[in-house]
Amino acid sequence: MNDILPGEVETWQFLEQSAREIFEIYGFSEIRTPVPEKTELFCRSIGETTDIVEKEMYTFADKSQNSMTLRPEGTAPVMRALIQNRLYNQDSVTKLYYLGPMFRYERPQKGRYRQFHQLGAEVLGVEDPKIDTQVLAMLHHYFRSIGIDSVSLQINSLGCPQCRPAYREILVAYLESRLAALCPECQRRYLVNPLRVLDCKVPGCREATTDAPAMIEHLCADCETHFSQVQKHLVALEIPFEVNSRMVRGLDYYVRTTFELVTDQLGSQNAVAAGGRYDGLVEGLGGPALPGIGFAIGLERLVLLKGSEKIAPRVPVVFIAALGDAAVDPAFVLMSQLQAAGVRAEMDYQSKSLKAQLRRANKLNARYSLVLGDEEIASGQAQLKNMADGTQTPVSLAGLVDLLVEKNS
Ligand code: HAM
């Protein structure tokens, strides 16, 4: 779990602000849900046999002995809120986005933390493949707008309750024929969650399953059409992608389209964003039969990718230096007037020497400094010093606020 410190937080703010702007263009509204939820919500949605539910949840009993869990992801809580508040009654399409901390008890490494942040979006109510493409187009637009082009889009289809069971049987039979070559974890889970075996990182498992049957070769006609339409629309919008038939997501609620934005710059944590369709989820949680699709971006991973080009912290526009004790209070009033007018102004609150004050103005990278002493107060005139080139401009104290508001804009 990380502290996000001044100097780093500017990158976070930039990424968050850009997301708000772009997501709103596509008609998404923000939703904020609580950090803890009933544990049962995640068991029913993410799936009992997933790594998240089996091993990674921060679960505790509250004082009334309710089993609570710090949310490991955002989709299930958003669906819970959607059902509870009947948000789907307002329009036939519901578009929501969220941003906040998630918790998974994973082994920490670069790009993988126990408290991390997701920026996610969900669309409810549309089965049409155009919405799958639209969601991917929004992701593409967002990454372009924040200047990250080192990611590539991989897509897959995981079929639906009509076609997946038959594929699952074919896959289980295939895995059974190579059971001895699989790692103990895969030997244990191949019957309960055979798709996960395709995602196992152990080299032996990868080698043993190179020619495993793929879901996309066993899609029913409806899923096949859906998947090809998604691709057709992606081509029409000129969004580059590749089909990765081995992509399996770590959550059980997915059907049909799934996708990841991957990078080769973060070691083994290569997914910067991921998502897919979850048509049965809302109904499974007790709501109406609403199709859904969405994604979540891992903000820490995005910050790591953005990392090298740090966003410069905001610097003071002007530093007011008080010359002599009598000038400290007027300097304080002047600084406060500037701040109230929206100008980033600073001063030293404890009457230090003029030299020490100007040293601090330098350290803070203030754009201008202004020395206020008895003389300036009496004449109502002062010198505004440009800290970059040392030039001084005479200014009237009465007009300073207006002048700096203008320079600040
Ligand atoms: P997920 O693949 O589990 O999907 O997580 C989405 C993204 O969150 C990952 O691609 C990664 O960038 C980031 N992430 C996950 N775990 C960690 C971690 N321990 N440390 C840092 N970053 C992490 C979901 O959570 C789905 N709810 C996405 C979704 C939304 N599907 C449909 N709608």
C-alpha cells in the first residue's frame, strides 16, 4: 500500500481529470460506492473458485458479526448500487464510471499492490456489439489523450452459457490428457475452473497447453456473429487490436467480449486495463436481466507508464516578502487578497530576514516576488520582480490583484 505524495499526486490528478473529461464526452456519470461491501456480493459475482475470492480478499467480521470485505474490484459494487437504487429505470442505457481504491491481498511487486486504484466504467442495457466497440473506442481515446501509446489492445470472446459448457468439456478432456505435465495448482483446479489453466504463468503449463482448444473456435452462432461485429466496428473506427484466444479473465462473470490493454514495459504485470461483457451478472445478483460491459484501468500502472514525464507541480505566482516587522501584517493582507482573487500567492509567516524569505521564494519557484517595506506601504508603489530573468517592473499596490489575476490566466 502506498502513500501518494506531493510531486507524484500531480500525475494522478492529471490522469483522473482527463478521464472525467473524456468519459463525460461519452455520456458517463460518476458513481461512488462504499469501500466495504458484504462478502457475499463478491463470492456471488467474481466467483467462489477465483484467486480473488479464494485467496486475496480483505475480509473481516464487523461488530455485528456480518462478514464484510474491502472491495477487490468495482464492478460488483456498482451492480449492487444499480439494483438497490433502480438506476436502470432512468434510461434504457445506464453509463457509469468510478474511481477509487481497491484491495487485494496479493504478493506485492512492481505494478501490483494490496491497495491499488481503479478507474472503471460500466454500460448497462445494451447487447449490441456497437457498445463493445464504443467502450473500447473510449479507452483508446483516453490513452491517446494522456499521451500513452505503448499499450496494445487484445480481445477475445469467452462465449455464453449456451456454448461455453460444451467447450469446457472439450477443454477438460484435453487437460486430462496432459494432467501430469501441469503444475499442482492447475491439477487441482482444472475441473472446477479449467479456463484458468490457460492463463497459468508456469512455463510447464504453458508448454503443455500450446495447442489447447480455443473458445473462439467453439462459439455458438450468436456469439460468433457478436464477436465478428465487434471486430468489424473496431476496424471501421481504425482502432488497432489483435485477437488473443488464450486470454482468460480472472473473474467468473464474463461472457462474450473480453479485452486487455497490455504493455511490455511493466514486467509481468502487463495489463494496464482490462474488462469485458457480463450479461448475466445483474440478474444473478437479483436485478433485472440487463446486459453489461465495462473495464477498469489500474491507475498505479498508468502512473508507472506515464512516470518519466512528470507533471510539474503548481508553483506560486507571487511571493510577498515583508521588509521589517511593520510590513508583515500588510503583507499578510495583500497575500490573502491575492489568494481570494485566485492567484497562487505565498509569504513567510514568521518574520525571517529578507534574504531568507527570497531564498524560499526561489526554492518554491515563484514566478514573481514583491518586497513590501515601510516605503512601499507609504507610497503605494512596489517593484514586481520576475524571478526567471531578474527584471523589475514598478507596480501600484492597489492594482496588483488585477495585474496578477491577468498574468495568472
Ligand atoms: P481486473 O483485471 O481484475 O478486472 O483488474 C483491472 C485492472 O486493475 C488490471 O488490468 C490492473 O491494471 C489493475 N489491477 C488489478 N489488480 C491490481 C493490483 N493488485 N495492483 C495494481 N493494479 C491492479 C477488474 O477488476 C474488473 N472489475 C474490470 C471490469 C470492469 N470488467 C468489467 N467492468
